[in-house]
Amino acid sequence: MKKKPGLFSLIFLLIMAAILPVHHAFGKDEGEITVTSKVVNVREGAGLSFPIVKKLAKGESYPIIKEDGDWYEIRIDSNETGWVANWLVERKSEASLVKKGSGQGTISGSSVRVRTGPGTTFQVVGSLTEGTAVDIIEKNENWIKIKTAEIEGWVSSDYLNIQAGGSQKKDVKHKKDEAKKSIKTGVTLVDRLNVRSEPSKSSASLGKLNKNTSVNVHRLENEWAEIDFQGGQGWVAKAYLQMVEDSVKKENDPGGAATAKVTASSLHVRKDASLGAKIIGSVNKNETYTVLQTKGQMTQIQLSTTVKGWVVSWYLEKEHVQERKKKKIDITGNKVTVIHDGTILRTAPDGNSGIVGQADEGETFPVIGMEGDWYSIKVKDGKKAYVAGWIVTIEGNSEQIQRPGVEKYLSDKTIVIDPGHGGRDSGTIGVGGTLEKNLTIRTAELLRDKLQAAGAKVILTRSGNTYVPLTSRVGASHIHEADAFISLHYDSTMDQITSGITTYYYHDYQQGLASSLAHSFSSTMQVTNRGSRYGNYHVIRENKRVATLIELGYLSNPVEELTITSNEYQEGITSAIYDGLARYFK
């Protein structure tokens, strides 16, 4: 009988273990936060009155243990936790963290354009042929960021087949050993060059490479060359490679570039001249470094007195070049391919000159020469015509001409995006059951991707399904000194016929932004544009920064609900906001 209390205690503990959530017992993390302010105080409890236990620096990330109102409890190290205010950090849920490094895929279109950002308004940096294997860096519902040995950018998700699972990676030590054996660099001479698992035509195909792709060659065996491919190795026919090991150019030669400025917001620095090489650090936009040499598509820079590394050349802007005559690039014999239907061919290299004719997507023309940013081409009747270099792609090693885009107006701007509602606040509920809180975060993330690709600093007032008070949303705008604050919502009314987008401002200094965005929505066409008007909403009334609140359509209208929840509308509306912001900052 004396043993019964012990037995009862054991049964009680087992029952409690079954009832209590397992993740509390073992401290399962609920995503992570990244510090977005210069310095953030960590406190003993969820409030400003608690003592400060630690200070965090901008860019640091920590796992979240739990959430309490406007505060996150974070794990600082294995034995220490603390609380931070949610308006000073950015939360990344487990779902959003999966976006990075998502495996491999294969291009499914015949000539898929690669862009600098996730949208058709971004510049085309090249194209990929059907069957080309790519590494996936990041993705959203409409666009996927990819890279090959030669190019990195965004492609439409409609033209990419994503592989299930992924190829097995070799162990780290083996990869390091193999990296040391790299003997040469080669450039592919043909399109859709098969990469095989063994040096034999009968072996399995691992993927394909585009013409002019730079590759690391590890060894030669009979008629085959072993190269780096998708984190491992593969074999290509040696006859279709041009070895360029001897073409390494020392940048400190007379007339060479001494320094270069980084143009990407953040750029990986690698140990060797290969996109598959180990990352040893990163450099940031507008930082300047001494250039040591170039090799293929990679440039070696001096990070410090003792450290040097390799970065992708097309994200560097060479400067301090000694004056000398530039060697004229001979592009005669190359061909340009039109990338838009209805492209105008003109009599002179000027957008106001006479029209010779029009060309459609996919048409090719031989190049006669180049004048400024225009190619002179030979049309079908043998006559000469001109086409703008940014609306065609060119074969060969010539650099792709790009038209200065609206990205320059958004670069370095701080934009706070406020996805309305969240957590216990669902917002309005559509006729078909759409929750406003889910739709606003979806729109916000698509818009964020576009703005970040243009070089803007973007802060979301909430990440995932979390509740954030209105005061905290406005606080984020003030703390980050936002150049623009945009609150995203979807509307509702008793009248199921009411339709349209409405853009609101409260203060006179906010009217310009609202007007610019409303003007941009005029081209959306799928939903009526109701223009910009005065609105008494907390997030714009109490906001000392330029701010606007946008109702992006009516969920109470059953027809409009179907429209605004579609991929096409979400892509179009975020592109319109992007363009409107660029127009405002112009």
C-alpha cells in the first residue's frame, strides 16, 4: 500500500506529458528573428520596464522560443534567453526559411528569359534553353531565382520543372580535395551541351549547359573533360570546350582597372573562381575593393591585407581605370534575337527616328555593327535597320546591353510594408472564405521580393500569421525612418457589387505617394481604380513618415474575390505598386 503514492505520481506525470505540448518540453523553436535596427536591447521580460541583459547588432539572427503580445522570447545561446520588441526585428517563420536553397530544376521553355528581379519590369540579363539544369536559390509563387555556372537571376515559375528531392551531395572533405585538383577553366562552344555522369555517351545525362558557359575543368580523360556541375562533377565532350586557363588577365597590368565597386545589395565572396566554390564571406553594395585578376565570369578582389576572394564579375562596377583607348569589340557575324512581340526596327539609332518595320519574339537578325546602345542589323530584304540593344539578346561573348531601369530610383530606399491584420485579427472574410490576413501577407511578400531585387531595404511589420498592434506598425515606420510606408488591405461592404482599388492618405505630405500609386493602378485593368482620397486610418494618421493605406479590391464581391486571389492579379498588383513607388521617388 505504501508504494501506491509513487505509482500515482508516475501515472500523473505520464498524463501531464501527454497533455502538454511536446515542443514546450524540448524548447522547439518557432522560426527566427533578424535584427533590423542598429542596436536592439534584450530584456529579462516582455516589456520596456525589464532590465537589459544584452545588446544585439543589426543583421544578427536568433531562434524564437515564444511570443507574447509585441515581444518575442529568443534563444541567445544554449543557456540564455531574453525578450526583444517585435517592431525592432524581422521574423522569419520556418516556412519562409525554406525559400532559400531549394534544390535543382530544369528549364522547360525553348528560350526562357532571365531577369534581375521577380517581375517582367526587371531587366533581361540573358536567356536559357530548354533542358538547361539550374540551381534554385529562392522562390515565390510566381518567380524563381536560379543560377547556372554563368548566369544568376529570376525566371517565371511556369518555365521551370523543379526536381523532387535532389542529387546527393558528396562529402565536404571529398569536395575540398577535388577543388584542389582544378587545373583549367573552359568555356562551352555549343548550346545544350550534355553533362554526363561518366565519360561515355551511353551514361546518364545530368543536365545541359548553354553556349559560352564558364566551367572548372578538373581532368581530361581521352575525349572527355570532368567539370564542376551542380555541387558535384560531371563529364562533357572535350571537343565542345575551349580551354581558357591562359586567358587570365592581371588587372594591375598597365591600363587595367585598379578598383571596383559592388553593385549588388549583398554579394558572396568565394574561395576559388567558381560559383560552386566555398563561400568565405560577403561584400555589400557601394563598397570598393582592389581588383587582382579576372578569370572567366569571376573577379578576384582584395578583402584585407591578408584575405582575397572571388566574386561574380557582373555585380562589380570597375572604376579608377587609367585612360587608354578601348579595344573595339567586333560583333560582326553575331545574331540578335528579339524578345518582345511588335519590336520596332528604325532607320537610325534613335527612338524618334523613322520606322523600318516590326519584329516578333524569337526572330533573329545578323548584326552589322553597334552604335551606342543600338545594334545595326540586316533585315530580310538586305537593308540596314537599327534595334535597341535592351530589347534583344545577342549571341557570343558580347555584353548584353541593358536599358537603365526604374531600379535606380528604389535603390537604397527604406520601405516598410504593412500587411494588414494577422493572428487573432482575421480582417474581412470573403464570400468564398478568403481571409484578408492571409491575402495581405501573400501580397506583401511578393512586393518585398521585387523591391529587394531593386536594392531597396524592406521591412515587413509582420511575418507569418502574427498579431501586431497598430501602434507597433507605426512604430516600425518611425524607428526605421521609412522613405515610404505602405499598408496593404482588402475591402468589404454589404453591397456585393461594389468593386475597385482605393488609395488613402491622411496628411498633405502623404498625398503625393498616394497619387503616384493610384496612377500606377490605372494600368492594372482587372479591377476598377477608384483613385486616391483622404482616409482617417490610424497607421497613416499617426505616421510622421510618408505613408499610404491601399484597399486592393473587395472580398465582398464574389467575382472580384476570384480575381484578386489569382496569381495573375497578385503579380500585376505588386508590379503596379513597385512601378508607382519608382515613379514617386523619381
